[in-house]
Amino acid sequence: MAAPFDLNDDSVVVVIGTGAGGGVLSNELAQKGISVVALEAGGRYLPEDYINDEWESFGQLAWLDPRTTSGDWRVAKDFSGLPAWIVKAVGGTTTHWAGASLRFQDHEWKALTSYGAVEGASLLDWPIDGAEMAPWYEKAETKLGVTRTGDRAGLPGNNNFKVFEKGAKALGYTEVHTGRMAINSAEYDGRMACQQTGFCFQGCKWGAKWSAAYTDIPAGEATGNLEVRERAHVARILHDDSGKVTGVEYFDKDGNLQMQKARIVCVAGNSFESPRLLLNSASNMFPNGLANSSDQVGRNYMRHMTGSVYAVFDKPVRMWRGTTMAGIIQDEARHDPSRGFVGGYELETLALGLPFMAAFLNPGGWGRSFTTALDSYENMAGMWIVGEDMPQATNRVTLSETKDQWGLPVANVHFSDHANDIAMRNHAYKQGQAVYEAVGATRTFPTPPYPSTHNLGTNRMSEKPEDGVVNKWGQTHDIANLFISDGSQFTTGAAENPTLTIVALAIRQADHIAGEMSAGNL
């Protein structure tokens, strides 16, 4: 284990958050001999601690600190205090993620150029592209052990997949398989193969799924260059008279306010906590918050266009058995405006247990159609829709009137669907229902979006400082030694699950930071 770093050691890189961005960045820097202090608001849970029970696991892992919501999205009505289902623990939401690991398509890096201006959307091209990202994607896929890339075989298909695949092929879909998953189909990198237990969202009991909690974090600690301080809730980032950041104030596990000095600060607290922290760090020099001269901090919040489709059959499916999301139809992920919207979407297998079905299938709607659906639970199959939603300047994270347990203003998440999101969701519902009807479903249920798991934007990457918060390296336009290292730096959302891209960007950012440090630029 690393000897603890002194609070006054101003040579360290402080990383805030230990998920797909912060956990990977911390390890990558530590492997290069750089001293890192990682501050994590949550505790540490490992495979032996995970609970194969949805509600108990939710209580153990979820970020349940208060938040507020506004806007016309369904989540604000049904789950007003829970706009997102993310994890508060070492490893962040890599504990809870399904493992789907997809590269962006080339056109998605350049959404404004590809789609043209879309009314009401704040589309922008990323300052990077697929060719620049390809080698970093390959490094990320190797780290995560992604199936169907390199020489790694795909996962087997469970019953939920077999129904999904048969229906997809009946409709003429061709890009259908068990997905590119960061879940081992054979032993890899010291982690065993998937045991098909299910409960992938509750933390993998076998460690077959990649999570920063038990891969990158311990690997970084083993170098002696990484110290992880758990239950350390960051309050604000401090700076000197020249505008350089100098350290981070945080509440430790006993509630005492501490200050860790820093050479560089990297923020990786998810798309709510990262902008909230920059806004809560306002000062006389930065009255609107850190890195916010553009007034873009918190704006362009994206959550992906989501929804689900469940179906009932006359025979048991037992969709919960086997890997939760090992099944994908990619035919609709293309950009084809003849469908009535720009961008595309993926259809992915999904199973929820009975308690979550009861909570999410139709919140507040305990009518007969709902209870009879639950009676047919054994015979149900399910899929999740995930597609590119449009960034909008008005969809944003701001500081709420509500305060948290430390007296800090919490994030208010304001979101309303764009017309393009609604058109895409309706198309996806129709196609998802058609997949199941093609294999004899007796009933189908299009289901509204759940609390978000893919939270993107809010500190977006831009070529020009006035259009966003960070440059192509995730370095804030305003402050050279302040970086954003999570999904909040996404310029646009693309149709794909974001974790692989977050990891690829973190590996690339670590390489850049190490180079700039050794050159004396940082």
C-alpha cells in the first residue's frame, strides 16, 4: 500500500472520484510513477460484499445524497429525488454498469457536421475523431477484456437473448449478437469467466466483469504511488491569485474539513457532481464558478434517449438468468434521417427483478394490466433502448436551494426531452414491440425511462473556449492545471453506452498529463 501523502504535499495529482474516469486515470498515472491522491465520497465494497438482491444492493451502493429535479421529463415526476442511479463507492458506477463496451461510430464524433443544425439543440463537433481515438479504444478494450474484440470470444446467449435474437432475425435485422462486453467469456487478466448468475447491476460476485473497484484501483495502490481516501466528500477546489488551482477541501469520514494541496486537480464525479463542484467553488476571481467563463458549466446535460420494452410469452423465459445485457441489435444505430430523426439507437437485452419491475414498470400505476403483467414474470422477456439524445443548453445542472449534509447546495437537474428524442423513442418502441411480436408475444409493454444511468455533458469538450468547458485533453479552457476526467466532458452522447469511451479518454488523458508534467508545462 502507498504510504499516505501529506496534506501539504503540493506535488501530488488529486483525482476526485474513482469510477471509469477517475479510477482509470488514477491507476494510469500511478503506473507512470506519478503521485496520486484519489478522493472518493463513498466507501469500499468488493465482490464478497456485493448483495444479489436489488433493493438491498441499491441501499448499499447507490448515491442517495439529496438532489432536486425540474423539467418535463418523467423522472422528475416519479423519482424527483433520484434523477440518476449511480454508485457512491470506490470504483464508482463501474460496480453497477452492465459491461456493454461499444466504440462511437465515426459520424458521431462530428454530430453537428453529420446531422446539420437541429432546431433547439446545441449540437457541436468533438475536437477529436474516430481515427485519433482508435489506438486509445484498443488500449481500453484490452484493459477491460472486451469480448468480440482482439481474440476474445463472445458470451453465451441466455433465454432472454434467444427470444430477442429470433425476433430480430425475423424482422431482417443482421447485426445481432451477445455484444461487446467487459465481462470475461474465458479467464482473463486474473479474473474468472462469467458464471451466468445475473444481478450484473448489483456488483459482480465473481469479478468476471471489469470494475475499477477491483482492477485499476488495487493495481494503482500496488505501485505505492496511489492513495485512495474513501468517504472523503469534496466541498470545493481552491486556487491562488494567479488563478491556478492549489488544492481541494473535503470532509473526511469523521466530518472534519481537510485540505489537500495539489499540483493538478482532475474532476471525475459524474455529470452531476462535477459541475456542482465547479459551481460550489466560486470565488471573487471566478464568481460564476471555476472554469465557467463560457457559462457552459452544467449545460448540455444528456442522459441518452432511453426506455424499455417487455413482452409476455406463453412459455417461461426466466429473463433474469444469465448475463443481464449480453444481447444487442445494432441495425438501428446508423444515422438515417428518413426514419424521422437524426442519430440512432441500440436495442440491448435487459432483465429487472420483481421488486424493480414493480417500481419501474409503471410508477404509481397499480392497475389490473400492471398486476397481471407481474403475474406473468417467469414468461417475460425484456430489452432496453439506448440512443443519442440531443444536447440542449437549457438541460442543465445548477445549484439547488436544497443543502446536503455538509451544508453545500446540491445539484438541481433540469431536463426536458427534445422532439428528436421523442421521435426516436417512439420508433424504438415500435421496433422493440415488433421484435417480440415476431416470435409470438401475447402482450408487449413499452416502458418509460428509469432514473438515468448514462449521465453525460455538463462540462463539454470544445475546440473554442466559448463553446464549452474543456479542450481536447479534458483540460479546462480557463485553468491549465484543472482537468475534467469523466463523462461530463462528452460533447455529444452518441448511441453507444459511454463507459468504454470514458476509459479510453482517461488513458489518453493520463498520457497527456504525464507528458506535460515531465515537460514542465504543468
